[in-house]
Amino acid sequence: MEALTRQLNPAGIRQSVRSDFPSVSEQARQIALGKLRSSGVDVKGDRSDWESSLRVHLYSGGGGFMLTTAGRPAGRNGEGEKGMHRNRFFGKTGRKLPVLHFQEAGTTDRRMRGWTKQSTGRISHPLNVLPATEASIVQLAERLVVQSAENFLSNIN
């Protein structure tokens, strides 16, 4: 790795790293999907909206990518929704919430206001899909960056 950085100029290093971000980010998403599927979480209804919650955002300047579980509600025209799961009921009456986002981080126990003092429950065992994915991505990203730098050098020469 050090020999490659000595041979490349800063612009060449940037270009070789930027070219790999789309492929690394998609592989990171696939690793996270595998960890989510193997986590054993029981989902009522369709699982595809949970899987679409794992989204990759590529930074426009080529500075990297972000893997997130945050859902995206529909816009004014009712389109563009990602990762919103119909929470309580099937059909048109259920609220759509980014449930995977809550499941990933865990929640605390909350009490409702009013005379009932009913508990809303808590998620005490979070999934932690993203930290487990991050640990396995670092080695993959290093390997791909070295390959792309070698390819960049071979194309120059």
C-alpha cells in the first residue's frame, strides 16, 4: 500500500478511490442485508419494506458513502417512500413508521400521558446490524482500493 501511494500523485489517489465507492457501497448494503435476514427478527407482513430501509447514500463530491436505516416518507405526490413499514394493522388504517430504524438502535420504555399510564413498551435488544457490517467492510474497502490503485497505475503506464 505504501509503495502505491508513493507512485501515485494526490489526484490519482483520489480518482482511484472515488471510482470504487459505488461498488463498495453496494457490497456493504448486501452484507448488511445478509445480517438483517439472519438476525431472526419476525416481521408481520411484507419484508421488502424492511429491506428497502437499508439505503446507501453516495456523497456527491466523491468523499464516500453512508449506509443508513432511516426511512423516507412519501412526498406530496405519494411517491418516493423507502423503508416505511405499516406498523399495527394491515390495510389502510395502520400508521407507517421507519420500524427498522427503531429496531436498529433500540428504544426506551415510555409511559403514555393521561389517566391510563399505559406503557408503550421498549426495544431492549437492538439489532446492531450497522456496526457489525462496518467491521467487515473495512477489509473489503482496503482490498478494493489497492486493486483500483494498481489498475490506475497500469492504465497510466
